[in-house]
Amino acid sequence: MSMTRTRAEAALPDPGPGPGAAPLLSVRGLSKQFPLYSPGIRRKVTGLLNAVDNVSFDLAPGESLGLVGESGSGKTTTARCILRAIDPAAGEVWFRLPDGRTVDLARLSSRELKPVRQHAQMVFQDPFSSLNPRMSVRDIVGEPLVIHRLARGAELDDRVSDVLARVGLKPEHRSRYPHAFSGGQRQRIGIARALIMRPSLIVCDEATSALDVSVQAQVLDLLKELQREFRLTYLFVAHNLDVVRGFCDRVAVMRKGRIVEIASATEIFSKPQHPYTKILLSAVPSPDPDVPMNFNVGEELAKLDAR
Amino acid sequence: MSTPADTPLLDVQNLRVSFATEEGVVGAVQNVSFSIQRGRTLALVGESGSGKSVTAYSLLRLIQPPGKIVAGRILLRSQRLGEIDVAHLDEKSGLLFKVRGGLMSMIFQEPMTALSPVHTIGSQVDEAILMHQDVSRAAAKRLTLEMLHKVGIADAAMRYQQYAHELSGGLRQRVVIAMALVCRPELLIADEPTTALDVTMQAQILALIKTLQREIGCSVLLITHDFGVVAQMADDVAVMQRGEIVERGTVRAVLKNPQHAYTRALLDALPARRHAARQAAAAQLTAASGATASGASAASGAAAAAEHG
């Protein structure tokens, strides 16, 4: 155990490329496989699916990195491995704590992980299934503080009220249950639950995908405001390229478990390099009837696979 | 039976659909009228709760109690069966069964819930054929295999025997499309057909709907919240808000020059437009500060020149 700790807390030898401040998060060679089973009742493992295959990237403090790709590309698995919602098979996830130490999240034991978790939070896709219907908003939003024994009683109540106000909800919403809220309001509750821990990193897993465009715009604006105010760093998993374009500083495009291209949002969208990125961008239906979309995506992807 | 080419295939007149709830009667669709010409695509667009899906479901008389069509006419001018007012057909009438799936069919948003989990893909498409066409089981199977092939399912014979859970989301939606189009309907209703799919799969499914629409010659009512899909797929568009159509016209007219405030607000909320607006604002800002900066350097240059002079 002590061996693990020394290794895990060792200083990061090379903070990775990129000028400016040392990265908040440094992912190196992250991999995760899932077993493939044979059909039938006696399921035998017939192979391994490389869901995440040697993924490396850095995330600077205050930055928003978009992780895009189609379903099955491994973007959500990558996000979950980073937060140790599932255990990665290989790789390192160096995370800089507020006190300046860096720890390898991939190697911490669950006991060592708990205090670290307050600094890295997640906002989920589905505002309906990610909130317990039997818990009041006060309990949902305050639960992280209770779990980490950071506040209780009147202080807990005050902090819940404060964070609710900050995400655009009212203090009297505390005693209500999730069913009383619209999709956009529920997503604000999910954001409040993440924000109350004052994290440095928030992973948004398709956080606005389930929302109507006008509500989506409001939630994106809120996330941007909070980023400025609390110097948050976002890992923004999304399949909607238009949303990522307006929200993220840099974009990583994933396909079949690998990052095929990573660059600034401006470069990805104006000068995509990888043929897959080009196909992905051409498939987005433009709301301008004079900008035709690519209806030939199927053949182009098949050609890419054949190469 | 004969219908002039210029009369619309579908004429919805003053449709009203209400739901009786404990808090009173909710008018989900209020006095909605629109028409679709033969071979054309009309997009019904709006946010959740605007009544676009309820409108679509009422065309097929799929509104369940406590919901009810309380007023209006749904005139379908079929080439095969003549003019039918679907709104006033008896719930149990044979004609309604001919309309549903025969003259009008539907592609649903969630292909997993639209397909039966306990029947094979093949038997579900067979069933659609056997209900509407007088053919033998063997002939139905031949038609099914042909249709599965047509919707781009490779290895149709193998897929014929599989269950919905064994298929990916894209393949499932192809099966639903095969079921909807195998009886060559005159109107296809597509309710958010690509919302559950990612962008590359969406492009392939939209391409498939376009190709098959051209081949069969049917009209399409496309229900969507995505103006991108509207712009790329539809000829005409109707914007719904709180159960009413607030604006309608050709896609080009409405998207390029929206008249109603709600349409404008929806378009301005699009991520692509927000991005463009921000960039324009940023460009203006840099242009303005650039002008000041160059003005300042020119001034300091002049001052330096004066000093030297």
C-alpha cells in the first residue's frame, strides 16, 4: 500500500507539451478493454474490445477540452476511466491537486481516491435518471458535502441555498423533488451538485444533449459563467459538434477508442486534418439551406475503414 | 377516386386535440391547419411540449385517452382509396386499419421501443406486409428480404432471424424504415427519426429516407426540433409553439427571413448561429481596438517625428 502511494504521489517527471501553466490533468496511454462474449447461456469470452486504446492528452487549468466522436468511439469510457467510475486497464491519469501535489488517479486505492474526488466532479447526460426521484433537492445537492463530512446543519443549508442561487434556482426549491422540475432546471440541479464541492475539474458527459436548443443555450451560458467565476476546467464529452465549437478551446476527435486528431477548436473546424474529422464535420446538417450536408457519409466511412 | 395533381395529399383543417387532466383540460393542439402536396416534405418543428408529436400521432389516430381529437378534419386524398377524413373514422373501422400502415405510416424516434423485443426482425416486417397485402407467407418473406436489402442492411437473410436487441441503433432504425415503407405508403410520418442517433448515422438515415421517398414517390411529414435537419430535408416548414402553428412557409423563406419572434428566438439559440454571432462581435471588437491601436501608434510616430524634427 505504501509502495503504491509513493509511486502515485511522485512528482510528474514531464508535465507534457504545451506552454504556460502546468496541466491540471495529464492523461498518458489510457486503455480499457471490455470482454466480448459468445451468444447463448454459457457465455464464453471470445475476445476483447478496445474501448479506449492508448489515449493521451493534457488539460490546462481553466481550459475546456471537447471530446467528440460517434457512439461507441470510447469518449464516455475515457471520461469514466479518468474519474475512476470504472478502472482503466492501463495508463496514467495525473491530476494536480489544489495544494500543488500531483496524483495518478489510475493507481490510487479507493480509500486514497475519496478525498481526491471532491476536486473532480461529473455532470451527467440524462437529467431524469441522474437525480434520485425520492430525494429532495436539498438532499441531492447537499449529499456530496455530507459524504465528505464538509458541512452539516445550518452551514449545509446555507451552502445548498448559495449554490442553488448561483445556478439560477431559488432557495425555496430546496424542499421539492426532481419530478417538479423541467429538463433544464434538473440539469441545473446536477450542476449545483457538482459545483458545491468547489471542484477544479468538471467532466460534462453529454450534459446538454437531452435539452431543447433554447434551454441548451442557457445551460451552456451558465457553464461558461461558472468557468470564469470559479476558474473551472471542463472535459466536455459531446456528440454535437456545433455545441463543442462554441464552447470548447480545444477538441479531441475519437474513433474506435483512439484520438485521431486533437487541436484547437478553430483549427479542427476550419482546417481538419484527419479524414475522419472531415467526414464527421461534413455530416452535420447546416441550418442554412444553401450549405448542403454530405449525404454520402456511409460510403466515405466504409472507404476509410478499407484503407 | 381520381384526384387532380394540384390538390394536396393531406389537408389538416382546424385540428384540436385536448388532454383531460386532473388540473383541467389541456389543449395540446389548438386549431392547427396545414397541407402537404404530393411528393413534398413538410417539417413540423418546435420544442418539446409544442404539440408537434401529438399532431403527428393524431394523423394516425394514435391518441390514447385521456387525449382526444375534439375538432377538425384530417383529409387524406389517397390515389388508391379516394378522399378519407381520418379524424372522423370509426375507431374499429376497417378503413382506419387500411390507412394505418397502408396509406400512412410512421417512423418513430426510439427504434428500440418501436420494435417488439420478442419477435424476430423478419416476422415484424412480414406482419406489416400480411396485414395490408393479399400475399402468401413465402411471398411476404421475399418482399421483406428485398426491403431489408433496400434499406441498406447487408446480409438480410441473417438479420431476418435476429431480434431487435442484437442490432445497433442505426440498424434498428433501418428496420423501422423498412417496416414503414414496405407497403409503399402515400404519406410517411417521421417523428424525430434521427434524434437518438449520432451525426454520421443521422446523415446515413436521412440519405436513406430521401432516396426511398423519391423511389416510392410519397410525401413526408418530418417532426423535428433540429433546424439543421429541416434545412437539409424539407421543402416547407411549419413552426409550432404551445399547440399552435406560429409561422409557416418554404424552408428557404422561413429560415432565411423568419417573421415570427419565436422562430427568430429558436434560430438564434442554435449553437452554430450563436458561434457565428460571437465571432462577428469579436471581429468587430478587434477591428475597433485595432483601429485605436494603429491610431495611437500613428500618433506616437508623429510625436516621435516631431521630436526628431
